[in-house]
Amino acid sequence: MILTVTLNTALDITYRTAALTPHATNRVAEVTERPGGKGINVARVLAALGHESVVTGFVGGRTGDALRELLAAEGPGETRPGDAPVTDALVPIAGTTRRTIAVVDETTGDTTQLNEPGPTVTPAEWAAFLTSYEGLAARADAVALCGSLPPGIHVGAYAELVRLARAARRPVLLDTSGEPLRRGIAARPDLVKPNADELAQLTGSREPLRATRDARRRGGRSVVASLGAAGLLAATPDGSWRAAPPTAVRGNPTGAGDSAVAGLLSGLVERLPWPERLARAVALSAATVLAPAAGEFDREAYADLLPRVAVTEQSSQPEQESHAPRQHR
Amino acid sequence: MILTVTLNTALDITYRTAALTPHATNRVAEVTERPGGKGINVARVLAALGHESVVTGFVGGRTGDALRELLAAEGPGETRPGDAPVTDALVPIAGTTRRTIAVVDETTGDTTQLNEPGPTVTPAEWAAFLTSYEGLAARADAVALCGSLPPGIHVGAYAELVRLARAARRPVLLDTSGEPLRRGIAARPDLVKPNADELAQLTGSREPLRATRDARRRGGRSVVASLGAAGLLAATPDGSWRAAPPTAVRGNPTGAGDSAVAGLLSGLVERLPWPERLARAVALSAATVLAPAAGEFDREAYADLLPRVAVTEQSSQPEQESHAPRQHR
């Protein structure tokens, strides 16, 4: 079982409109709702890959009830016969789960995103979560910590969750940004998956190889940076690799990073060599961009792309520029 | 008791954002929710004027539950000590009450509105509503039929409700648009309150006095047209009047028409002479534009404006242009 943690879950709502006109009244043609938040997206992809998962985090209010109901309806069944189960271990809170609204303009295909602030989590609710988390982590083959922190949670929360997973000798992946990432990486997670912006914010460098290796020095045992259409760049104890899709794909990138996390986690649990993990993560990510529904992946595209991902090993020597005086920040 | 009918109720959500950027991710700073739909807005203003009201229409799903809970919390109490009660007589349906989202851009003050489609109402649900409506209308001092029709309701629905109210000898006001207005007015409601656009769509004329009198010939016993900042124009069996606020007011016009309806209804039930009804409706409408929260009215501004509304009688003779050959459409 893989445990995914989503502290700031969301009810993801998609509105389709003929065209979004600011400062006017817009009729919404179609409304769809889905359980959301990065860890929940990761679990959905893990299920499709045949990996049983448990989702935890916080949930509350009417939107929280809707999220749980939709999550229960998503499991293996008529529409997803081959999927592994996703078990709901979300912790109830007094606050109300946030909504995110994606307004898709059908004329341009562009999306305008409106994200509500998350509910404030109380110290007692955080304590209840920690108790539940320790029990779940002890049973997990791997743990993924995903997304932003809701109000009320201390900024070192991910560092605390990384340390608890490590104490239980469970591999732990961290996918967050800003100060929670900076503190979390110092607690020595097994894997961090920043995107280019998050990596630059963490390390101060926009040069991916240098920044990825810098992130390793900050505490990440392995660092896999997602570089958008360019694929992934991995720096690990076993070596460094770039993995790129055979062709650039165009579509909706929502959830592509979460699919990459699911690819990396499943590869870790299956003890695949790094090049295979990376190929899977890149193919899943590209197949997510190609899928018509945001955050889903196109299974046929995935099967087609997987053998065609190019994985190239990078020099295992320190990067060239290390001969020049290195700037420490 | 005044009965207000809102067939297409809504959970009105307001998002405050620093600035709404289309095709980007926008953080919502503040979320507020309120029971919405025109008849519910009318009842809220009636309550503030001391008139007991009953709201009916359809409600369903989680958003419907939220609407009912907020409606129950709105009544007389600590925050609204002087208000009359608003009684919930909404009819439950299997569908889910729609949401409307008003995104207020705090930089420009402009609002972008996103309106979900309403739930489909089944024939059995419409039949259950009619039974409930007949009982409520028989006890009402006046009936107001407000807003759009949700999917599944026949286009002659308001005509049917007007006839039932007339059969029960209850005064009935109709505030809708398009084909439901065209059919509803033919059933001879006591009062219709179109705005300038609705009136032009109904009559084909943009000349307000001519169009208002045309609307009377179509079946409205009295017609009160709301002309935005210019106030109201009334054509009644007792004469025609214009009523205008002392100065043009600037602000958010959301709900101004509903406040005017509440002013007209309360004046009708209190048997005020037409000029007083119109002055009240104009002052309430302007005080709604001036209120910081959409759909509320500023009570101090109302008290200040009421004695200063200018009501002028229009010629009771047929309008000048009637001497020219009249075009019948």
C-alpha cells in the first residue's frame, strides 16, 4: 500500500463556458466535480497502475462530504474495472474543504483558475492527524507528501512528517514548494520532485543540473526535477539521468506533475532501476497532458509513449562549472 | 404574509480577489455564501421592512442544504433584531441547486459573474410544487413570481401560477423575462416589473412610456418598468408616474430590481397610494446600489432617500404618438 498525504484537499470544480468574458455575466454550460489536491490525484494514477493506495489529509464541511462521496464512487467498478482500490483515511475537521474552480473557455481552450483559501486546521486536528499518520505510515510501502499547507499548520509540518516516515523506515517522497519544501528537504526525504520554478526558488539557480545537485546537498537523497515539455532530470545516489518524451505534447498540463509522482512512487515500490522509473514517470506525465479531462491520463497514449521515452545518463562527475569558484548562498 | 416564488433558487457565492487575471491562477482572498435567487432576495428586503414572508420554489442537493441552512440563519435574531420572519417552504427535488459565483476584482471593483445551469425539475416535482403553492397562495396577502425557469419547467409555468393566484383572488406580481414573461403577462397579473431590456424584448419598443402602456395592453393590470439610474416608470389603472432618485447613485446594482419589487409589494399590501409605493421602491433600489454587500440595502441611505424621491404624474392621455398610425406587431 502507498500512502499519499494531501493536507490541503479540494473539491475541484470545472466550468465549461462558450467564452469567459470578464466583468460580465457568463452562463456555465457544464459543471463537473472531482476530489482534488495533489496527493489525491497521485492516488488516482496509482490505482490505474494497479497500486493500492490510502489517501489521508483533512476534510470538512459540505464540500468535504462531496469530496468523500466522489472519492468513494471513483474506485474500481464498472467504469474502472482494473483499478486498484483507493482507501479514504482523511481526517475530519471543523472547517470546510476549499473549492477550486477551473473555468474552461471553449473558444480559446484556455483555463482561468480560482482557488479558495483552505480551512484553518486547529492544533487538536493536527495532533489527531499525526496519530493517524503514524499508524498508516507504519503499514505503507512508501509515503508521498503532496501540495500546499492549509492555514493553521506549522511551516515545518512536512519536515515533521518526513522524520516520522524515516523513523518508521518507510521511503518518503516530498512534492511541495516554498518554505515547506526548504524545511522538508532538510529532514532528508528519500525523494523530492520540484518543478523548475520550485527548484529555482529553493536553490537560487535556474541551471537545472546544478540546481538538482544543490537540492541533493540540501538533504534530498534523490531529486527529480520536472522540466515541463523537456521531461525529467534526476540526480540520485546511483547516477544522474535526463528522461524526455519522444515528441513535445500539447494539451492541458494540469496534473502532469502528479502523474510523474505516481510513476516515480510505483517504480520505487516495484524496485525498478532508475531509468525505468523515469521513463514511466515521463510517459504518464505526457499522457496526462494529452488526456481530454484535466488530471486524467490517456491510457493508450501512455502505452504508446512508454517504450519511446529517451533516458540518457548524465556525467557522474561534478558538473563542469564546479571547477569555477562555487557560490554558496 | 407575502409569498415569494423562486423556481430557480441559487447558492450565491462571492469571491473577493486582488485582481482577476483571465487564463491564470487566481487566489481567492475571501469567500461568502448566501441564499440567492430573485424571490429570496425580495423576501430578505420584505423582512427588513417588517413584512412576514414565505419563500417557495425548488431546492436540492448539497448546495440546496447549504441554502436552507443559511436561510434559517438569516431570520430575526441578534444580527437582524427588527426583521420579520422569512419562512422556508421550498420544495425538495432530486437535482442539485445551482451555484452562482460573483468574482469581485478589488482593484477595479468590477464583478465577473459565473452562473451554473439550474437542475432539471421533473413533472412529479412540478406537480408537488403546484399543490404546495395553491395552499400557500390561498393564505397570502400577495404573491410574487420571480426570476428564470429551471430546465424541465414548461414555458407557460408563470402563466399557470398567475391564474392560480387570481383564482384564489390574491394580487400577483410577475418579475421575469423572455417567453415566460410574454406568456405570463397574458394571464393578467396585477403587476409586472420588467427592466428596460425586458420591456423592449416584450414590446419591441425602446420608448419606455409607449412600451409600458403596450405591456398593459398585453395583460399587465399595472406595469412598473425599472429604468436603472433613471428610476421607475409606472402605468396603472389610476394613472402613470415617473419616480426618480434625488441624485444618481453609484455602486453595485445587483439586487436593486429585487429591492424595488419588495418596495412595490409591501406598498401594495399596505394599500399605499401609487406615488408612495413608487417612492419606496426607488429609495430601496438606490439604497441597494449604495450598500457595500451585493443585494443588501443600506438602511440609513434608505431613510435619507425616501422623502427625497421625485414622483411626477405623466399625462393620463394616450401618448402623443398614438395620433400617428400605430404599428401593431
